[in-house]
Amino acid sequence: MKKGLLVMSVCAVTYAQSVDVEKIVLEEKINTLSVKNVSHEELKSADLAEALAKNVPSVSLVRRSGIANDIILRGQKRDNINIIIDGTKVCGACVNRMDPPTSHVATHIVENVEIKEGPFDVEHFGTLSGLVNISTREPQEGFGGEINLNAGSFGYQKGSVTLHGGNEKVKALFTISNETSGQYEDGNGDDFAEQIIKATTGTTSAGTQYQPKYADMDAYEKSVFMAKIFAHLSDNQDIKFSYTGNRSEDVLYPSSKMDAIWDDSDIYNFEYQIRNLGLYSKAVDFQFYDSQVDHPMTIKYRKSALALMPNGKPKGNITNHLTTQMQGFKLKNSFDFMNHAITVGLDTSTRNWDGQYYKDVKGDYLRFPASSPTAGQIKRSINDGETINKAIFVKTSSSYKNIDIDAGVRYDDTSVENGGRAQNNDYSALSANIFATFNMGNALRYFAGVGKSSRVPDARELYFMSSMSPSATQLIGTPTLNQTTNYEIDLGFEKIYESFSVKTKLFYSMLEDYIYLNGTKKQNVFENIDATIYGIEVSGAYLATDSIYMDYGIAYKKGEKDAPLAGQTDTDLAEISPLKANIGIGYDYDETLSGKLDIIAVGDWDTYDSDNGEQALDGYMVLNAKLNKEFSNGISLTLGIDNILDETYTTTNTYKDLTLITTSTDTAVDNVMLLNEPGRYFYINASYKF
């Protein structure tokens, strides 16, 4: 019976049943994929992005470092997908995406992740093409805890302690962790410093190599603290408060020109719920959150910091110090009306984004040349960009005989302002969607959805300025950008047999005024284009015996511009990763001993935007294995090997949306450094629960 439940929950069941074995489980509603039990299964490192890419076929990894990596969902990343942590919006401060939202949590505090593909969310600001909703661990009644010790290849070490306790009135959870790692080595045995040397020796980018005294430094150190307190005030009232603090130091980004001195974030969240206020108020939910990120990135570890300027003085440790703060307020009321579950809500948020350049050598800020119109002005990378959003939304769920229908509408009024001389912008948008599931009996269902959603340009796309800009008026950003709108259709079917299941999903996304980087430009590099992304995803599971099972997923997509950008000929859309397959084969010896072999196979990246910095990448296949043993005294032991065959491969292309190291000896040629993935990696985790 347990294995039957496992098949149902891994593949696709609208109301999935739980499984009492502690595995990472993919539970799917028709339009939502839930990655369960992350904190107990993803033990290799704190990197949530890597965990998602290993388990979800439609998610690809953007490798930046040993930690703090990013994801692509259905060919979309940055602001085109919405990443939420416990209902809070967390934005990275780095303009070069060194601190994406997934980097501000650690896998050991994540309970599950829900991924809703497409424009089928109206509750959160800016869900253009997908929502990634991260839920962290919650307090439990009674006293207990968990201690984890982890070690792995390349000097990786991690320790974490979690305590929880309380009763039906008040309960709390506290967790703290620290981890550090050396520079990983790829399948060729090259660490970060050696990969840069191979890519840049004899080129104009040789200055991006690490100085000898920093060549062997650790890749990062990361500490996370989380506290949650839940109080049951009365039979119909509850409050929740949480704080999550992330402290990352000296994070190396080998394929970029700069590294992070630190990445600090603080996330505060307060929620209040009152229930049963009357016929038209089953529950009222109030939420206020505040997330802050502090991120200075610098060239201080690179040889370029020692380079001499024309006046004979060292260039100095140029730093771009960026900060961002996001504050949000949400109020929603839920009630039932004529067989409809309805939620009506107000959603507001304000994001401030600021950055400026300075030199560590003198402690002085960089200033514009005296000949510029703003002589003496401090050079800012982003000048006090502020995005203010106000919205109302309504969503409903209902059933008519064998048809389930979800629908939603949202209206946004948004302004984006700056503290410089660039123009301020106002945007408004109406988003709407409807998603229907047809239950045909005999475990067969068809589904179809259509939706429209929008997202506004951010301060980087509108106002960002490079340190190389000769004046305050030469912007990398484009202040005249329109908001992007996605019109999308999703459809498919799902069939569950006695020991096998299959789900097929097709999507077609029409992107109007899609914000895209034109790599041939030197200023105002972002522009609006029209484009389409379409694809197919197939997933399911197979129960071979009571002890052996398999889960699988395949994702393929294609992205095209409606027309080439000005001065270009390529109509391929960037960051459309190739065919990807995830296959997992599991074996349960008994309730205490289990193992799994995961296969990740990706085809050649031979369709790419060459005009904007991308290049052909070879396909690859990676084998990962893990064995877990649970003992009766609360101790469990996990042994794992990733990349068993020690393959040398890369997951990440070189679209100019990221500023990466160029590697050509010919300055007219635009070759860009590829960062290889880790080679064979051994790890062990010991856990004690009490």
C-alpha cells in the first residue's frame, strides 16, 4: 500500500496522499508541482537552486559559484519568474545576479517548494511566467530537535542545530547553521583559479585572474539563523512571527569579474489570521514583511586591482556596493459563496534599490570626470530606484460535476522612480487566468488553462550605470521601457494506471514587450521585443516491485524572437536550455535502509542567441547516487556521490544579461568564459533527532 501511495504522490494526483518514508517527493496538483521534504533530503549543500535543478525537469541551473546559484524555469529567470519565501518577496541586490532570491535561504530550513508554471497566480506581484513558492520549516508541539553534521569533497563542512518546542498555545522553532567550502574542482581537476587561468592566459582578460595570495582561498562561508514563534490566541485567532538572517562572506564568482565581500540578508515576517467572522468571512489574513539585502562586490581579489592607471597609480579595489529593501503588506478575506471558494485581497509593496562605486585604496567614492555635466557627483550604479506597487485581486475555485475550475483577476498600479535625472515611469496592468480540469474517471484527467500577466521593468533595466560610463547621462539601463505582458495557453492530460502514471503538459507563451538585452549596444542596452516560448513536459512514475520504483520527467522548449534585434540576424531567444531528462531509480530494502540513483541527461545546446553572447554547449549525462540508513536511536547516516563518472560539463550559457569574463585574444571577438560544474563529489551526513 505504501508503494502505491508513493507512485500516486510522485506522479500527479490532485489531492496527493502523504508517504511516511522520508524521501524527497514530487507531489503534483494539475498545475502545481510540490518538491517535499527538502530539508531532510538535500544534504549536499545549502544551495536550493541546485536542489531544484536536480529534481525538476523544467528547472535549469545557472552556475555562478559554489553557492548562491540561480534557476531558469521554462526559459525564464530574473523578474520573469516570481520567487517567494514564506509569502515574502525577497529581491537580490546584485545587478549581476550574484545573490538571487533562492540564495537567501538554506536547504536545511526549507520544508517544501511549490512551483506553479505559467501566468496562473494573481496573489503575488510580478508573476509573469511562473511562481516559485518556498516554505520553510515550522514549529511543532512538544520538545525536540535535530543536529546535522556534513562533510564533502573540496573541503566542504557544515553543521546545523534545530530546536523546536511548545504547546497548543505557543510554539517556537530556532535553527542555526554554518558551512564553508573550498573551491570545487571540475572533471578536469581544475579549481576556480585554474579555470580562469586556462580561459584567460594570453588574453586581454588576464587581469581577471586571482592574485597569487588569494588563489587558494575558500569559495565561501555561509551562516543562516531562523526563528519562528507561533501563538494561538483563541479558537479563531493566530499570529506568526519569523526572522531569517543570512550571512555569507567572501563568495567567489570565478566567471565574473568581481566577487562578493559579503551577502547579508534579513527577512522579517508577521502574519495574523482571524476566522469565522460571519457569512462572508471564513478567514481574514493580514501579512507584513520586510526583507533587506546588503551586497558589496569587488575586484580586490583579482590582478586587475593591481593594474596601473595612466598616472602610474594602482587602479585600486573598485567596489560596487548595492543594497535593496522590500516591504510588503497584504490583506485578504476568504469566504464561500454559491459553491465557490472566493478570496479577495489587497496587496501593496515598495522596493528600494541603491548602489554606488568606490575605491577601497583611499576609501573614496568614484566620481565623474570634471568635464561631465555632473562634475563631482558620486558615481552610482543605481540611483535610489524605487518600485511602488498597489494591487487588488480576486481568485475563486469551484466544481461543476466532473469539472474543477480555478480563476483569478488582479489589477496593478505601479510606479518606478529614481533619484537621478532619468524619467520616472507609471504602469498599470490587468491580469487574469482560468484553469479547468476535466475528471473523466478511470484515473484520467484533461486540463486546459489560459492566462495573461505582466511585470514591470526593474531599476537595473531602467537606470543601471556601469563604472566605465564617462558621465552621469550614459545609462546602461533604458528608462523608456514598457512592461512585459505574457499571454499563455497550457493544456494536457494525466493518466494513472495500477503501477504506472504519465502526465503530459504543453504550453505556448506569447511575450509582448519582452525585456531583452541587446549586446551590440553600449548604452540603453535593454529594449522591448515580442517573442514566443513553447514546449512540452512529460512526467510520471513506475512501480516495478514493492521495493523498486522509478520517477521520471522530460522537458523541452523552444524560444524565438518575432524579429531580430536592430543590427542583428539571430532570432533564437537566449537562455532556452535544451532537452532535459530527470530519471530516479529508488530501492527500499526496508523502513530503515534505502538508496537511489538519479540520472540527469541534457542534450546539446545547439540553438542559441549568438548575437547576444551565447555559444554552443555539449550535452551531458550525470549519475548521482545516495544511500540512507536510519537507526533506532534517532541517528541516521547518508552517504552520497554526485557526478559518479567525473564528467566535465557546464549547465550555464553566456547570455550578456550577465557580465562575464571575455576570453578571446582578439578584442573584436566576443568569446566568454564557461564555468564548469563540480567533478566527482563525495559527501556524508550524520543526523541525530531527539
